[in-house]
Amino acid sequence: GNSVTQMEGPVTLSEEAFLTINCTYTATGYPSLFWYVQYPGEGLQLLLKATKADDKGSNKGFEATYRKETTSFHLEKGSVQVSDSAVYFCALSASGTDKLIFGTGTRLQVFP
Amino acid sequence: DTGVSQNPRHKITKRGQNVTFRCDPISEHNRLYWYRQTLGQGPEFLTYFQNEAQLEKSRLLSDRFSAERPKGSFSTLEIQRTEQGDSAMYLCASSPRQGRDTEAFFGQGTRLTVV
């Protein structure tokens, strides 16, 4: 079946450090891939997405590249800020369906 | 505020009672989804609607769960004879059209505690 696996947290970084959160997926066909973010006290919101192999999604300094050969969609940011502290969810939407399948989430804590 | 609205935000109920949650999607969004999220886990799909038609239900949705979207606008999720295992955050999301690349807009959720 379809599934998403992402690295466990929390990830603790100092401000301006480089961030990588790993995400791999299992899916039939050609899924769309997403990163959603949940800031404290807020609802989930879309951070970025990619809909086909080799696409790069980017937003707010975050990037992720759809790698079909490694079935991965790792989230990266070159210099994190305290305001990036949140829970990050990797998700996919498989061919033939609009529902999202989420990973377990990775909590990021950035300290000044 | 034109975002997805969920009510109530919190609900505490005794085991065996029935509860109902409401979701108001973004105006003119024809897709509406329900998800459930337990502590330390990602959201799990429960069901979704295209206008008033319920198109898919997860195996997670037992017979005690029912969802409706009678006029294709707001939706309700009812849980009958609640159990402690039903304690979770119930999330609603809407999207403007079908398509697996379409962004889903989430509400802040209703947190259910069954005591």
C-alpha cells in the first residue's frame, strides 16, 4: 500500500544552521508529494509540493526535490530561523485519489 | 476570516455518549475531507465529499462514525457511543477542485477527549 516514512524528531538546531528532514515514500503509480507545516496553535498549511519526478518545490527558503529513483522528497533549508520551529509533515497523494497520506511528523526546534 | 472553521475546538465527553462536530469549508470549495490525528502521529484519512456526495470512506471509519454534507457546504461528523480510543484531534480540510496536486486547506481541528 501507499505510505510515507519520515525521520523522527525532535530535530534541534541553532539559528542559521542547515536543515534536512528526510522523507521516503512507497506508492503505486506517480504520486504527488507535499510538505505541510504546523506552527504552534495553528492548523496544517501547505509549505511546498512537487507533482512529478525531478520537480523541485520551494517556499520560504525551504526546498524539496521529487526523486523517483530513491523514492524520496527530503526537505532542506540553508539557514533556519527561530520562527521555523514547528512540526513538519511529509505527505503524498497517490494516483487515482485526492486523499493525503501523511508521515508521522518531525518536530523542529530552533534556538537563538 | 475565510479559512476552514471547525466547531467546537475542544470537546470532553463521557464514554458511551454521542458527539457531533461541524466543519465550515472555504466558500465555494467543493471538496471536503475529514482526518483524524492522534498524539505523535500524522493525520489519517477518514472520508471525503465532492459537494454533497460522500465519495470515499476509510476502513478506519467504523459503523459508529457518520459524516454528512447535506447541501454541499458545511459538514458534520458524528461519533456514536464514544470509546476512549476515539480520543484524538479531528481535522477538516477543503480544496477548490479535484486533482491529486491540489492544495488542501486545513482547519485548526476539534480535540475530542473521551473520559
